Amino acid sequence: MRKIVIVDDEPVIRKGLSVMVRQIIGPTADIRLAADGEEALALMMEDQPDYLFTDIRMPRMDGLELCRRLSGMDCETQVVVVSGYGDFEYARQCVSYGVKEYLLKPVGRAELQKTIAKLEEAANEPAGFVAVAKLDGWVERLHDAVWNLEQEKLQSVLQEWEQEVLRRKMSRSQHKELLEEGYTLLIRRLLASSVNPAQSVLGLPDTASPAELFARFAQAVRDILQELRVKRKGKAKDPVEEAKAFMEENLAREISLEEVAELLGLNPSYFSQLFKQVTGETFVHYRISRRMERAKKLLGQSHYRITDISFEVGYADHPHFTKTFKKYTGLSPSEYRSQLGIE
């Protein structure tokens, strides 16, 4: 049996919504009605409902204040705001207090049925359970936004995660544990990328509400992005583009992946994976291709000797250069030059 509280200062709306809810959930639904936030809060103190449907604008205590009070009570009730279009900005504030859904008046049966289905699905989830893969996915997106200094993307990811976390049926301690675990995983990823945040441990207070806990978590993540921005002198540098530019300037000498990674301040293993992911080539194969492309340009200039070109693109061993060039182009350096009409 589901317990529901419906709050609205308009009797017709209260009654109409209660009829639709009963039709959707069934005759066993225990539905109680309240005309304002104070009355609703009193009902919930007597017996905590599964679902709360509340208007925003009401006398004595409005819906926004009601949601705020509930967020500080470690309440497991799933909240749905039902309000007019003009109150949309107020409803957005309710998200930080754990509101699950937002419905515009007048509410249609199909829309209400869809919303209740979502509530039922969430209610049937194991309390406090978040799949490891899901948590890893959120952390990976946070890491990427921080690393690329994408402020707007970071904010978007945080908002999505906030809605996901606050909609779950979790106690205050479970919220705290989840956020601290997520932060720890994020720090590990950043350390692997050679980013060492000043605040390595989140340390959330035991007495804060879920909304306050998430606010502290979000601010800590935003602080990391700002730290990284300062370290990069305000420029969002692309490490792969920096690496490519450095390699282009140093084709004549033997540079290693480890040398470039150190120059960029990155872990060599992470840099190797990142480079392959972005370019589609390994570091070594990319360097060879750039050397061969440079060699082709120089071979097109008749005043360069082939042996000099070999040194120019980083091959002290002329036979090795000839072999590599032929493997890359299908022609030896002299054959390639001859094809260009240069003797």
C-alpha cells in the first residue's frame, strides 16, 4: 500500500489530483490532503508517506519551504512539485532539496501516470544502491570536464548527478558515503593524470542534509578545476596538440614518449593512452609518419642531398632511413625524387 500526501491550497485541484492518483495506483492507496505546507508537514510527522505532491505558492508555508524542511529531516519521501508555469524558477530551486519530478498545471492523466511509474521504479530500487559502473561513469565525466577546463560541462554533469543522487531513497549517511567515495575516485583519476588537488579528502559533516552534502561536493570539484586553470595560467591547453607541436619541432632528434609526457606533466602511461585515443596512432607510429612527411617535402627540393635529409628527419643510419621511407611510401628516397623529376 502506497501512502501519498497531496498539498495544494485550491480544493478543486487537491480533489482532482487525488482522484487521478487513486485511479492510477489503485484503491488501496492511502491518500491524505493538505491545504498548505504546515498542514502537510504535520501529516508527515505522524506518518511518513511514500510520495508527496505539492504546489509551490501556498499560504503560511509554501512548497519551497516545505521541500527545504524535508531535506533537513533525512526524509525518504519522494517529492513531486505540481505548479503553474510562472513558478518554474521556484521549482528549479526545489531540485536542490531532493525533488524527483516537476509537473505543470493542469496535470494530465498520461503525464501523471508516467511520473508515478518513475516514482515506483525508484521506490523499488535497493535503498542506497548505486551501481559501480554508474558511479565510474559519473566520475569519468567529471574528470574529463575538469581536465579540459570545461566549466559549463562540469556544471551540467554536476546538475545531472545531483538530480540522480537526490532522487534515490538513501539516508543522510548513505548520501555522505556515496559522495565521499565519488570524490576519492575522482582524485585517483586526477592523480593518474598528474593533477594533484589541494583538497585530496572531502570530509563531509555528519549532520548536513543531502542537499548541503552535495553542495559541498560540487564546490570542491569546482575548486579543483579552478586550481588547474591557475596552474595552466588561464589557458586550457590541449596536451595532444602540445605534444604534436613539440614533436614537429624536434623531428631531427630522438625524443621518447616519456620525455614528452614529462614535459606536459603527465603520467607516461596515461599520455600514451590519450595520444592513441585522440590521434588513432601510437606515439612511435605518429612520429615516424611525421618524419616521412617531412622527408617527402625535403626530397622535393633538389639542393638537399638524401644523406642530409636523413639526418634532418632524425636518422643517423642512412640505410635505416631508406628502408623506413620505402616501407612508408613504397619507393626508395632516390626513386621518389626521380618520380618528381629530380635527378
